[in-house]
Amino acid sequence: MTVMKPFLSDNAAAVHPKLWEAMRAADEPDNPYDGDRLSAELDARFTGLFGRECAALWVATGTAANCLALGTMVQPHGGVVCHREAHIEVDEGGAPGFFLHGAKLMLAEGEGAKLSPEGIAALIDPIRNDVHQVQPHAIAITQASEYGRTYGPDELAAVGSFAQSRKLGLHMDGARFANAAAFLGGSAAEAARAASGPVDSLAFGFIKNGGMGAEAVVLFDPGAVAQVRYRRKRAGHLQCKGRYLAAQILAMLDGDLWLANAQAANAAAQEVAAGCAGRLLHAVEANELFVHLTPAEREALRAQGFAFYDWGADSARFVTAWNTRAEDAAALGKAIAAL
């Protein structure tokens, strides 16, 4: 029997044992909702991580984190500029429109599913400044992008300066933020830094990186915190035993486990990439690989036990995780090289 070697998604990876330990330690009476001692630690811990005062609230999903943050910047008659292939456009089931009460996603182009000032300007400059057309209120970027591409410091600074010049909010979808930070050298602050400081808000992903069921909405605008608290309750994301979500996040921050996990996933991706010469559709800058493979080649890999998603007619996506076995990554790289 062929043993499956999983490269479907980091969403399917195991929960890191330290998180189970942390949730077990939190299993004692405390105040409900976010009034517990663990939830109260989040602001200070993220402030230390980013080197700038911020507030952090837990939610159960990345979709909720993105939408709750964007709700502080965008009115129902406004729009959010994002890449045509951004997660909020192609994989969140219309949730932004639901949470933002009909606000529009405004789709821009960009190489590697990344935005640039030029791409954003090409989209919004033709819009007339009158009530007959939707006006942009915010920009949403994804770090790392849907194709595993990372915004470097200069790219972030350029987008941040553009957002400030146009008086637009700037949100970062960071479902794989840890992988981007690992690629950039390990600094959370640099991976989220725009022109004169961090982005306005960040959905800090943990579930894809060894978490169980908790993500963080990080807000660098103190004035937005109260609004997100109300929106979180109204959206059904204020859990009564919030200490278990806070425990997961704090365990990931302890000893920079979030970064170590991402470094392991990135290293596994590079191991696979070593066998993909001439086949890579995008540079490997996080833990995703997009590889040109014919249908017959994909079936040959599946026959060897490799699990992955098809990505269009002639390519496939492989995703590594914090617990991807080194031997599995090496085997996949060799199997692709041998095709």
C-alpha cells in the first residue's frame, strides 16, 4: 500500500503539540468572552513583536479577520482594491460583500498576485469623483500572495506611500504572514512595514502554521479597536471561552514558534523546488510551489502517493507545512526531477 505524502494544503497539517499543552493549561475557570487573563495579554505581546503600539483581537477564521479589519476602513458605498486573484476575491465566498454591507471589491492586476502603485493607479485613476461611481476606500494586499510571492520592504513602502497619498486604508491579509516573514529574514515588523510604519491592519494567520482554530486581527490604529469589538460580536465571532483562542496565539508567539514553524515549511518548499528546474511558474518565496505538469505527469506523482491540487489544465500546486517530513519533501523533488 502506498503511503500518502501530503502536499495538499497547510490547512490540513497537524496542530503543534505546544498548542494542545497551552489549551490544556487554560482549562480552568476564568472570565468569559475576552475578559480572561490570556486575552488581556495579546495587546502587549503583539506590541512587543511589532515594536509599535497595537491592539490584537482573536477570531476563529482568517476570513473573519480580513473582513472585520476592512470594515473599519470601508463604507458600504465604497470599495476595496485588491488583486484579481486575492483570497478575499476568489476564496471567501462573498464574505467581504456580506461583512461590508455591499462594499465592492475592485480588482487590479499585478505579477505574482501582488499589487503595485502603478497597477492600483491604472484601476482607480479613471474613476470619476462623483456619486455615480464607487470610490476606493482601502487597499488590501496579501503577504505572502496567492502565488506564494512575498512583498519586500521596498514594495511595501511603495504601496504604503501610495495609500497614504490617496488617503486610503491599507490592510494586509497575512494567512501565510509567518512564511513571508521567514523569507524576509524573520522580522514581523519588516514583513508588515509600509511607508512610515506598519500597515493599518493585519490578519495574522496561525492556523496554516501549526495553529488549531485561532487567528489574530492586529490593529495599528487605536481608534479602530472599539469598532472591531462591536463588529466581532455582531458577526458571531465573540466566543464565550475566548481564553482557548488566546492560549493558542500566545503559545505560537512564545519563543517565536510562529517563525520556527514557518522556517521549517519554507525549507521543505525549497527542497521540493530543487527538483523543479524549468517547471516553476512562480518564484518560491514561502511554502507554496506552482509547477508545470501534464495530466499524465500528475497522475504518475499521485501513483507514488503524493497528494496535491491540480492548478488549471497543465499545472499543480504543492504546499508544505511546519511538519512536512524532510524525506517526503526530498522524495517529491526527486520524483518531479525524474519525470
